[in-house]
Amino acid sequence: MAFVVSYTVGRLKHPYEHPASREFFEVGYQVLRQAAISGNLLEEFSPEGVPLPEEVNNGDGYPILTLTVWKNLESLRSFTYSGKHMRALRDRDKWIEPHKGKHPSYVVWWTDKMEDVSWEEASKRYKNYIQHGPTPFSFDYKHAFDYKGERLLFN
């Protein structure tokens, strides 16, 4: 059975202790709680001690990373653009600094085994996206691929 992995990269505008950053983490907790309740989020990895990819080290803000595994691409995409997560996306300019350059804020890929998911693998997939653009190895929603590597268009 195949699963979908999502890796997000960003920088907070303010230090972690700042009220705006605390609000971000409170909202993030609610978003992850909603994801867990959905039954589609299978795993969330702790970012503690994980370095920010070197490709986005040119920002001034405070790093934030997520690495999650989902039942399928449709459930991840649906979650991303609905409910609490959608509201958080609308408010992201309050918390997150814009990406410098053309670096994506997330990449997605398919995996057969949960044990293949790691921060090192996420970094490799992110770098591949930056170097080669969206491919079946790592992609985004606008340039999605199904499990077999075929282009996938969302309505």
C-alpha cells in the first residue's frame, strides 16, 4: 500500500517566544488535532533538532518544518485546502516570512513503506524539486503525480 508524504519548510517572522509565533503554534496544534481526528494523517515526525535545508538558509526568520504521512494524496490535498488548515493558510502572512528565491514551501511524494520516511529523505526530495522541478520523485499540487508516476490533474 502506498502512502503520501508531505514536507513543509518555512521561517517565522518573529522569535519562537513572540506572541505572534505563539499564536502560530496554537493554531498549528489545532490544525494537527483536526488532521489526527480525520483519520487520514498516519504519522507526524518531530522537527526537534532537524536543520533547515541549506537552500532556504538565506532568510532572517526562525525555522519551522513539518513532515507528515497521509493515507493518500486526495486526503492530504483536501485537508490542506479546507477547515482550520485553510484558515491558517489565509493568515500565514501574519506568521511566516515570504520565501526568498523560487524555493517551494512544500513538496510531496509517494512511499511504499513508512520506515522509508525520514528527515534526511525529506531533505533529499526537497533538493531534488529545487534542482529538477516537479517530478514523480517530489512534486506539488499544481504538478502532481499519481503513485505510478503519471501526471495527475485536480479539478
